[in-house]
Amino acid sequence: MSLLKVIDKKAIENVNGENYHHGAMFVNSNSITNTVTLNTNENGFMVGPVSVHTLTVNGNLRVVDSLTVSTGNLTIAGDLRIV
């Protein structure tokens, strides 16, 4: 299962085995069992409620609704805002 599904996608970029989708709309799973890392100089957006195993935020992440880090670690060196 992919972490991100894009509708009306414009481009898909593969970086180190991870697909980054740039498009008009995306859908994320409400339960992500992988480790999610947002690198420095990256901006991310997740729609909740969402549960992530391990989350590392070095860039800027916005979460709509709620975020649960279920069993792993939460590391924030950048900016995490839940709105």
C-alpha cells in the first residue's frame, strides 16, 4: 500500500526509493506503518486523523485534525503544526 495517492497527478518523483507525488489532490491512509521522515527544506501535509509508526520532522509538516505516533519515536527538529 502506498503512503500517498494522487488524483489528477502532474508528476511523480522517486527519491531513494520513495515516491513523491506533486498533484492537485492527494489521499493518505489513516494508518501508516512505515517510518515517515520529512527532510530539511521540505514541506509536508497530512490529513488526519492519522496514525504513524515513527515520525521525524526536519522540515515543515502540517497535519489537519489529529496525529498519533503509535509505537515508534517522534522527533521534531523542524516545525510540526496540527490544525
